[in-house]
Amino acid sequence: MKYGIAFKPKAVKDLRDLPKLIQGKILEKIQLMENDLAGDVKKLTNFTTEYRLRVGNYRVLFEIEDTNIVNYRVKPRDKAYQ
């Protein structure tokens, strides 16, 4: 299934605060999800439409809305689930 990719403003801010090398790795992994949910993706428990993508020590938290992946946070693992 083909997905569109969107970012909420907080996710954009989170990405901008990261080092350029990490930004590149995360964006590369997000782009791979356009064709299917590739990568280390897991559905979050107790949440109906929320998922996480693991990229090293970082977590990309996102929702699937119709045919769009909406990224809403990008955080280090120790802060991602607070």
C-alpha cells in the first residue's frame, strides 16, 4: 500500500534539534515507509492508531490516517514515551 508522509509541527521541530547525520538517517527510514511499513515498526499497545519506528536510539512516533503516515514526534528513546 502506498502512503503519503506528513509531519506535525512538533515533529519538524524535533528533527531540526537533532544533529544533521541523525536527521538524514531518520528521514531515510521514514521515506522507506511510503511503500509499506518497512523497518522496525511496532504498533503501540493501548493505542488504536499509533505506531513507532525505531532508528537507532531514536523513536519516530506516528499515526496512520487513511493513506497518510502522520509523524508527530521524534525523540530519543528515553524521552519518547513520556
